[in-house]
Amino acid sequence: MNTGAGPGGCVLLGIDPGTAVTGFGAVAVDSRRRAELLECGVIRTSPRASLVVRLLEIHEGVEELIARLGPAVVSIESAFYGKNVRSAMTLGQARGAIIVAAARCGVEVAEYAPRAIKRAVTGTGSATKQQVAYMVRRHLRLRSDPKPSDAADGIAAALCHAYTGPLPQGAPSSRVAS
């Protein structure tokens, strides 16, 4: 199993699933749960492509991120049950593509409810997207909010695991740069 351990600490990859835009953020975390942003961004799928092609693009994009970043854990937002059943089903399929990509790469998957992610990062489960982005910036000592907001949500998923989840055994105790 990949420990995602390196000189900067344990690497966690957070993902905010979506079929059009999937946000991601990778952080290095030390044994004291201090985090440093390594990379963030989005996977954009082809707008006119079928759902099957979009799911493949998400899967391949996540596999590429895992191969490049070597995370110990992929932290993903769990299914959200809103009023629109069709949207929830489609989002569930995007989550499945992400989970399968992590499993194929031998990386542990941790799932967190949207409210749990917001609570871990902002202190409240009812925070807005803007509040999440602001607190991600504060936690990581960034000069500005991560853009787009989907990337900030991916970082928030990684931070949720960093702050509340179990860190992999063998994570180095070296200090992440302040």
C-alpha cells in the first residue's frame, strides 16, 4: 500500500466530484496535522460528451493525479441527497469513477458528508462556498482564495481528512513548512 509519505509529510488528495467539473486539492500533512498545499485545480470534462465519456475522463484524470502526486488517501465528498434525484444519481456515478480510480491505484478512500467537510474547515456544517474558500485560504496561509471554488472544495475535503481522519501509519514526523 502506498503511504504517500515523502519529505513534506503524508500526501492527501481531496476531491469534490462533479460530472462537468471535478475539483481537487492535494496537501502534505505532518504528524501534528499541519497542512501545506501542494496543488489544486479541476478536471473539466468535455461539455458535449456523453455521460459515459465524461465518467471515463474523470476516472483517467484521477488516475493521473494519483500517479503524479502519490497520495496515501483520497478524501471524497459522500453522496448528497437533494431534491433532484437525477442529479444525485449522476453525481453518484462520478463518485464511482473516482473511487474505482483510487482502488485501481491501491489508494485508500475516505468519504465525508458535505456538512462534515464544512464543519472541519469552517466550524459549521452550514457554511457557504465562499466561507469554505476563505477558511481554506486561512488554514493554508494562502494569499488568495483558491480558484475556482470547486478546487477550494477539493482542498477542503483533503483538510477534513487531515484534521479528523486517521493518518496512515508511518507518516513522517517532519515538520511541514510554516
